[in-house]
Amino acid sequence: MLFYWLNLIGIFFFTISGSLAARDKKHYHDYFGVFFTGFLTAIGGGTLRDMMLGAYPISWLSDRNILISIIIAFGFTLIFKKYIVKLRRTLFLFDTVGVGIYTILGVQKSLELGVNPFAAVILGLVSAVFGGVIRDTLLNEIPLIFAKEIYATACIAGAVLYTTMLYFKIEANIAASVCMSIIIIIRIIAVKYKLALPKFDAGNETID
């Protein structure tokens, strides 16, 4: 039950993240454009994960509460947009919470369906970041997963820790709470102190 509600919360936060990102773009003036971006941000990662797992019907097609959560989140964004946009790094905060939740949910669902732990970590990453990739692509932005910020690395760290804690028989709800928090903390610290992985430099070599 905890994981079910966490899924709805993750959907809620990702919808707000996508809606706010679309709202900030000048060419997204109509409500449908903002809603559609929020919708794809919310369901993108989970949809790809379920397709890769062969988990049909895909979650948002079979559970109306997911769509209700998206609609409520969009309405929340419209009603309180004047307040939430004033918060510093609002988009970052909503996206970070969504990423933390969806990483662990992706790993947990993958393990439930018999996927090996290594693949489950990758699917947790896909579940967390692919909605953001769709959002950024639609808005003509470089997806965060390709940016210099510590983003995917935080997801992988939390996912690996989660599978490790389960291996040592730590209760799943406790493990999930700890690892979601760690992902969120890593992201916040990385952005605050501008931490990044070393940049790949191809040098000045030329190909003849």
C-alpha cells in the first residue's frame, strides 16, 4: 500500500514539474500544451519501464487514480501558480522529489517481476528520468540526464543502496524511505555546491 501511494505522489510531483516547465516557455500559452507536457512528464518513465518489463496493461491505463492524480496536480498548478513560481528553485524541488520516489518504485516493481538486481537498478533509473527527458525534449532543452549536474548518478546510488538493503533483509518500507531521501539529498547538495562528474574531453585530436 505504501508503494501505491508513493506512486501517486510521484505522479503528482512530476505533473507539476512538467506543467511548470511548460508554463515557463513563451510558446506554451494554452492550457492543453501545459497539461500535455505535465501528463507526459508524469507517465513517461513508468510507461517505458512497464513496456520493457512486459507489464501489461500499463499502469496508467488500468488505474484511473493515476489520471485523477495528474488532473488534480494540474489543477493545483493552475490555482496556486502565482505562489509556487515565487518559491526558489520550485521546478527543481518538484522534479527532485519525483525522481527520488520513482527511482525506488521502478526498482521495486522490477524486482517483484523477477528482474535481476542489476537490471532493476537500470529500470529504476529509466523510470525516474525518462519523463524528464520527454519534457525537456518537447521544450527544446538539453535533458538533465545529459547535463553536467549529478542527476542519473544520484538515482543509481539510491537504487544500488535499495537493492543492497533488501539483500540484507532490511524491511522494504524502511529501505525505500531511506533511499528516496538519499537520492533527494544528493541532488540538493550537488546543485547547491555545484558538484558534477568529470567532463568527458575528447581533446583536440582530429580524424584524418
